Amino acid sequence: MTKRISLFIFIASILFICSCSNTKYLPAGASLYTGSKVVVNTTGKTEKKSKALKEELSALTRPRPNKSILGLRFKLWIYNIAGHPKKETSLRGKLKYKVGEPPVLLSDLDLDRNIKILAANLQNQGFYQASVIGDTVVKKRRATAVYTAATGNQYMIKEVAFEKDSSILSRTIAMSAAESFLKPGNPYNLDVIQAERNRIDAYLKENGFYYFNPEFLYIATDSSIGNHMVNLYVNLKPTAPPQAKRVYQIDSIYIFSNYRLGAGSTDTIKNTAKLYNGYRISDRQNRYKPKMFEQMMLFNPGDIYKRSSHNLTLNRLITLGLFKFVKNRFEMSPQRDTPKLNTFYYLTPLPKKSLKLELNGSTKSNNLTGSTLSASWRNRNTFRGGELLSITAIGGFEVQYSGQLAGYNTYRGGLEANLAIPRFVVPFFNLNTRGGFVPKTNILLAYDLLNKQKLYSLNSFRAAYGYTW
């Protein structure tokens, strides 16, 4: 018990000495900023939110004080005791500037700015009558900022109205009203309003409005209806450009299968593209079967643009495993009768063939010592349909060099061939999933030989046929 008390007194003394020593290094007239305290005064239904509001507002105050552990600002203490090293690369210099932390002073505090930030945050959450005041308390060269926020009543949503006119854009937005984040009876919150704009934008992107942007929407707030309620009106800005109000179809789809980053225009000349089932494929070296690209595309000429089909097509091309880089772009078709988009896919191939060698060595506690050598050869796009053929040969041994089982050595070898086909190969059916992952048919053939000297030899053959999707 005496040892514990002594240890406690020793630790407390160290903490006290270190804490006191930090202030003596401060410039004349300066005070160490130790953080802020936020007091939230709520009324009515908002009393239950006072703790959450206090934590949220406390996180917004700046600057942040020096980091501390059990009240000890250890990094600041290191910064102070390191003194004034001549070189930052010296031991003291590294301690001071890499490990240490300079003091945060009261002069670094902008009290008015923090007051405005806290008040704006409360107003963004529907506390329109909120007020915030702030002051500083200095004691023994340590300063604390104290903020007192009076929230008042939080405004609630009474009604949400979507602009309705004869345009297809307004009708489409109104069709998504059932999925709106703005619900009558919920508190007013600016973050939810911004999320609603993004939700509408995503919904429109799924319905062909390629050039729409959430910035083209504004949600007006009417707080004059009384009883701390607001009405919200979802409107389209008058400055929204005409192309943002149109539904776009896919016109021509160009696929450049041998695009090189930084190359000239020879990789992307439209005249080199050959038409196949509506797709214009540029493959002058005839590396790929056109049907492979048709299976990867989730866009067809004449389809309404969808953001999900846009992203899933890119995912399918990437997971195909043939291309190092995949990118695409859209441009407005020069046809003026109906709004259409030309689609361009730029595919940079991976090396067609690769070889990998691995050599391993091992030793075991039962006096077995061995080694294994494996060689793997991969051939991408083996039959021009995106197939991946891999052949692996392996050989190894384990030698019993001492003990009662000396001479009982083990030798093994094998050959394995695996063919992955990027589609379902099913008799009498033609399946093609529409997801972002390309289904694969896996065919495996393998032979293994295991020879345990003085005991037995084992020959094994393996075959497998399966699907991954």
C-alpha cells in the first residue's frame, strides 16, 4: 500500500511539474490556450438534444488546444525542453519539430469567428432564433474560451411542395417525391436539404438527364407561417441551361480497344471503327471478337442514359482482366432533332502474356529439408473472347537426411491448366448477367505425381468445371 501511495505521489508530482513548466516558456504577456467550453441553453422539446448539440458545437471551435494525456501536454513539454537547436536534423531538432508541438496561444483564438460559426450551425438545424455569445477566462497564464448558446425553439417542416409544370423535368422530379428526404414533421436541417438535392440529381441521372446538376435546384423556405413551422418549396433555378432539362438517348457507341495513354490521334480515329450490332469497334489488329464487347456493354444505341448503366459498364470492363486502364466520355451528338449522346470507351490492354517463377525452400523439425520450384504462364485473351489461360508447372522434393527414416525422400511434380471464360458457358442456353461483375466459366485440368521413396507412388488427375458470378 505504501509503495502504491508513493508511486501515485511521484506521478502526480511529475504531472504537476510538467504542467507548470509549459507556461514559463511562453512569451511575455502571452497565455496558453487550453480549449473551449460550450454551454447550451435549450427550451421545450429541444432539451433532449442539448448534450448532442454541445458535443457538435464543441467540435466546431478553433483552434484546437495542444494535445494532452491525463492533463499533461507531453508534446508541448518536449517542444519546450528541446530549447533552440541550431539544426532541425539534429537530435534536439527532431525532438522539437518532429515529436514536439508548438504552444497554442490565446492570440491564435478568433472569438468572433467561432461565435458566427456556432450561430450559423444552429440556424442550419432550424434554430432560427439562436444566439451565441463568447468570452475568455484567463487564470495563471492559461486561457479558456466559454461560449453560451441559447437555441430557442427548433423549426419543424409542415409541408413540402415540388414545382409542377408541363415540362418533363418537373414531372420527373415530382415522380420521385415519395422518396424525398424532406418529411413533414421532421426538423428543418440544411444538411438534409443538400442531401435532397443530391438525391434528386441521382434520380434524374437514372432517367436520362445527363447534363443536370444539383446546383440547378433551390429549395425555398417559408418561415412566416407561425408556430415555429416552415414550408419548403423545391424549385428549378431559372438559370438552369436548356441541355440540363432534356432527356438524352445513347446515339453511337465507339470502343477503342488499343488506346495508348499519351499517344496521338491514331488510336481514336472514328473512321477505323467497324459497325457490329450497333457498336463501332476500332480493332485494327483484330485482337478481340466483337461479340465480347457486346456482352460487356450495358448501353445499347437508342437507350435512355442511366448513371447505373454507365458505372456498371466500366466495372465490367475493368473486372474483365484484359485492360490496364479503362475510361470513357460522353459528348453531345451533332444531331439536332432529338437530344443524343455519343459514347466513347478507351481501353488500354495489359500485356498479353506473362511468366512468373517462384522458388521456395523449407526445413522442418523432423529433419526434412526441401525446395519447390513453380512456373506459371498466363495468356490473356487466348481465343479472342477475353479468355484467360494459365498453365502452372510445379516440382519439388523433401529429403530425410538423418534419423531412422533417412532415405525416405519425397518427390512431387505436377501440371495444371486453368481456362477462365468471361461468360456463362451453358448448353442450350444463352445467359448474360447485367451486373457490374463479369460471370466466368472455369475449366481446370491437372495431373499430380507424388513419389515417396521406399513406400509408394501416387498419380492423381483432377478436373473441374464451375461458374463464378
